[in-house]
Amino acid sequence: MKNLIVNIFKTLFFFDFALIVISLIPDIKTENTALLSLWREGVSLAVIVLFTLIFLKKVEKKKLPLKQKKGNFGHAFKGILIGAVLPLTVLGIMWLLKSFTFSGFNKVSDWWFILPAILCNAVAGELLIRGYLFSLYKKHYGFIFTAVTTTLLFLSMNLEILKADKIYAAVIILLNILLCFVLDYGGSPVITVFARFIYSLLSGFIIGGKLFGEAYPVLGKSTFSGKALINGGEYKIEGSIITLIILSLTVFIMLTVKYKLWRYLSKAYIRYYISSIKKFFGSIPKRISRRRRLIRR
């Protein structure tokens, strides 16, 4: 109990103070919205990196590693692959259902500011949610508690998600849980950073989803038609029932594999099957005696 209280205070100081410091840093004076976005994302990243280093070195005394020392290139490749699979699969299904067409690219100025801004957003978000705090809670309380806690922290920053479309809210929650699984299996935040960056690049910047709201222009010329349940309506990929189904199945499979749930399911089924057989054969003498009584009557 004492450790939990201490870790709650660590969370408050790390999470809340970092957000407070970020909010206190003024914006630069510029009319270039892309440059302003890069400044804001860069400031967020700098503050979160600073807080992470302070807590790892001063509070945890370098006893809480965040990542594996080797294999960053391989981790980055895995992250790119993971980040690309989901949006491309969903868009492919939408295309087969004639709910999505892609006809080229728009001319986007200042893209050299937008791309690093999206990368900074991915790194800052992962360090804040699945960096120090993920490692801290995973060390003491296990994966399930850590995944739920970090997802709730993410939602506390983005309460508007819960007020939005139900499918959109469920997809965003499942995306966070999926990234927790990816980090747990991969062992390095490099994987989740690149997964989040590539996913945000495809779904937000190229397709024009609601990941960034109106912060960035849309690069791709995409047309969504048909039922909003399929194409996601105003939320694009994140509002589609296709995405929700794929994410739900993926999270269920990863949960089943991690905790070997099929063993529990099979045992429960065998117990139920055996008890049903016992009840069936155990009731035979009673049924026979009842029939004999009826015949005698």
C-alpha cells in the first residue's frame, strides 16, 4: 500500500507537472501555422524528455531502464511495420467495399515543418504515457494494471474523446491498449514511437482523420462514400466499424496469447462437459423409477 501511494505521487509530479510546464511556455510569434505546430510539439517533447531524465536519474537512481540497449534499428523497423498494417488494411477493405478512393496528392506547403512536428508528437506522447510511468507501474503491478492506468492517463488529457462518436472513442482506447501490448512484447518504446508516427502519418496527415483535428492540412485526395458506419464518417479510419473489429480481434488474440486463456477456457469447458455427463447418467435411475411407477398406474 505504501509503494502504491508513493507511485501515485510520482505519477502526479511527473504527469501533471510536465503538462503544467508545457502549458506555461509561450508560443512563438508567427503566422506560419506549421511552424507554430512544430514549436508546440518540440516544446512538449523537450519538457517530457527533461522530466523523464530527472525522474530516471534522481528519483529512480538509474534502476528503471526504459529500453533495451541494442536493436534500435530493428525496433524502428518493427514499429514502422506495425504502424502501417492497420490503416492500410482498413483502407484496403474500404476500397474493396467501394467506400474509399484515393486520387492523388494535394500541394502542401511547409511539409518540412509538419513531418518533424508529427514525429515530435509521437515521441512526446509515448514518453509521457508509455515511457517512465509504464515502466514504473509494470515493475510493481503487472501488465493489466499498467495498461489500464496508462490508458486512463491518456484519456484524462483528452476527455473530448469520450464525448465524441462511440466507435471513435472505442478505437482510440483500443489503440492505446494495443500499443501497451506492443511495448510489452517488444521491450522498447522505440517500437511504439515509430508505430505511432507511421500510423499518425497515414491516418492523420495523408488521409485526414481526426487525430490532429484541424492542426495540419491533408496531403491526400481521399474520397469516402457509402455508409458512415463503414467509412467512419467525419472521423475517417478511427470512426469505422472495420477498424473497431480488427482492433478488438487483435487485442483479444494478444490477450489470449499472453495469458494463455485457451487453457482456462478448455478446462472450464471440460468441467462443464463432465458435470453435464454426470448429471445425465445420474438422473437415469430416477427416470427409470418414474416410468415404472407410471406403468404400474
